[in-house]
Amino acid sequence: MDHEPGTTRDAGSFRDPSGFVFRHDGRLFRAIDAKCAAILDGLAATGALQRLVADGLVVGTSILEPSPIVERLAAGHPGGARFLEHARIDPITYPYCWTVSMLADAGIHTIDLQQRLLETGHSLKDATAYNIQFVRGRPVFIDLSSIERPARLDIWVALGQFQRMFTYPLMLVNDRGWDLRSYFLASLGGRSVEQVGRSFTGMQRLRPGRLLDLTLPLWLNRRGDSGKGGGREMLTRPNADSGPQAINLRRLRRKIARLAARYDPGGAWHDYTRTCTYTGGAGDAKKALVREMLAAVRPARVLDLGCNTGDYSFLAAETGASVVAADGDHDAVEILYRRLRGNPADIAPMVVDIGNPSPAIGFMNRERASFHDRVRADAVLALALIHHLHVSANLPLAAIRDLFCALTRDALILEFVPPDDPQFRRITRFRLDDYPDMSLPRCLEVFGQRFDLVRRAPVPGTPRTLLLLRLRSAA
């Protein structure tokens, strides 16, 4: 399924650029053609589709029977032979805001689904990473129209796409220091085998870990371009034996897991929780204050900006909120995601530089929505963040205020960090500016133009202050 690119703020009907996925009266539907409907009806008749949903492999889906709502959908979308209703997923995340382990788990999930489909004589014709979303830290497949009955089962026609979307970026991250944002934002379809091949010398391509998945496809691709390789007739030649593909899928699954396990988080802020300057019980006191402030506003959705490894994201989730946890440091979010594996919670981790967030991209800049169009919350947590935005992102206090206004519907829990704080001094140690505007009175003055101050509390043992603010229009 090409995702639902709208936001939770949109109302009424919505279509994505393809016209196949749309929202109507708060519900999410997909129009499918007769061929897809026959395949899904067959899977449902045997109970296979229901088992895939129950096992968490595919998104919750209902095949709609004739009814007044179907008649209204058909009138508005005459191209659809049948209609599906999908469970809503919010927020939508994309591979360029995932971590290494998230991408690896999405790839493993795709392989697991392909293995299950092979048991019923079906296959995935698409293996793009955009067909995976995350719910409570777990991947789920969303594109049921990618399921087909292939002409042959011994090969997987989507293998090349799988390599571009999963294997190659994981190789480049581990062996060439790439990051997923640069890999996916520059090319929605991933990088070709030729592009990836140029990242390795001839001898490097002969390493065992690259022979089957990079060097051999590169050679076959060049042979095919010369007119000496097989063509379309090879892909459509009937073959009922799925054994060779199943063997390769198991091998590929192990490889993706190994690539993820090789990655060792070591970003600048991944160990901030351990090395931060809180002394005595200051950290516990701060958590107690944040919990009290969250209890005062009772948000359904919390956006934890600068979440680091997720201590406050988990705290917010414990209060009953759905949490989006965003940080620009990949390795900090990687650790958060690994924590979610062992301790599932309603937290959506995202690697996002809030000073330069992911834009709207794709067809007419509508195919993949921007961070600001996908994420908005009832409360924003901005803990130990304001000094980074002011110094590193070069944003004045008024711009920081307006940024938070755009992201919250109601509340803001802001930790003010003054220039004499050790962490402030750490990020400004090679700068001559004294940052005279970064004072608590000035902060209160600027934010007071858009927010009402509800509570102000010093963080014990530190020069920092926690502020609970509410948008004036929402107070």
C-alpha cells in the first residue's frame, strides 16, 4: 500500500497521489482491482489472510462486502472493483527516519512474510521498505496489493528490490559509513547494484559477504545489458518448486540479522543518560516533575523532541500517552529502539534533525509527507533541547517558540538550560559568543507571547528550570 500520507489533523475524505488509498470519515480504505480481490478472497477463504493478520505480519484488514458505505466508496472511486478497510497507523514513518536495527527488522519481517506466502503458493511482487510501518516498535506489512500468484516459485522477482532497500543500505552503513537518511532521501527506490558496486573495489567485491548479493548480481546485470543474459521468458517459465527460494530466503534472513548485529552505536549523545551532569537525586527529581506536568495536561499524544535513548519517552508512555520519540542522533534512537524490542511500549522512534527535518518528497512532493505534516502532538517534551536549537541550529528564541507552537496542539514542557550549565558550555567551548539572550527572563518573555505559563520549577542541583506552558488558544 502506498501509505496514508495525510496527517491526524486532516478531516473528511483524503486520497494519496495514486488515488488508490484514501481516508473517508476517519476510516482508511483501499480500492483494489478484480485480480487483487480474487487473490485476497482466496487467502481469506482458507483462513491464511486472517492468520497473517493475527500473527502481526500484515496490517489489520477487512475485505468489505456490499453495503451502503461500499456504494458510496464506489461512486467516488469508480476504478476500484472491491474495497479494503485497513487499521489506521499513526504516525507514519519512512526508512530515512529509521535506525539500522529498524531497517533490518523491516527486512526480516518482509522475508518472514514471503516465507509464509510461499507455503500457500503466493509471493510478494514488491519488496520496498515503504511497505513496512512500525506499531509499538514492531514492523507490520501494509501493502496487500503486492501479494500475487507468481508464475514460478523457485525465484523471487522482488529480490533485486529487496537488496536495494535492505541489504545494500545495511552494507554501506557498516562498511562505508553511510547513513540511512542520505541513502533513501536521495533515491526513493534505493541505489542500484551498479551504484553500490562503485563503493567497493574489485578485490573488496570478492569478500564472501558480498559475492552472492552484490558481485554476482553486478556481473549478471552487466551480462544482461550486453544482450547475453536471459530475458522476460525466464521469469515467466513455470516452476512449482519453492525449495531453492526458501533456502535463499533463510540465508538472506541470517545475513540481514548479522549486518544489524555488527552495528555498534557510538554517536555523540548515545551515552548522554550515563554521562549527563545531574548529581545526587537531580535526575529522579526531574523525572518526578515531568511526570507531574504530564499528569496535569493528560495528553493523548506526546512528541518527545531530543528524546536521546528514551527515558522520558518511556515515562510518557507509562502515563498512557502515545509517544513519538525523535532525535537527530541516530545511535541514541538506535538504543531506544533496541530497548523497545525487550520492553514494548506505545512509542514510535524516529531519527529527525528538528532543525532540518525530513521534507515532503516524491511525486509533486505529495508521495511522502514531511515530518511536520505527519507529526503533531497534544504535548511536546523539549528537555535539554533549547540550547542545542539556539547554538547548533542557530535559531533565535522566537523561532524556537514558533517551532514548538507548530508541533503542539496544547502543552509544552520546556527545560530551560542557561549558558552557565555544563552541557551548554560543552557545546559552546569553541565559540566566543556569550549568548546574552539565553536568560530565563528573556525566555519567559518570548514564549509568553504565544504560551501561558502554568508552572515553573527548578531542577534540583542544577541551574536548569522546567516550564509547563500551554498554547494561549488552547488554555
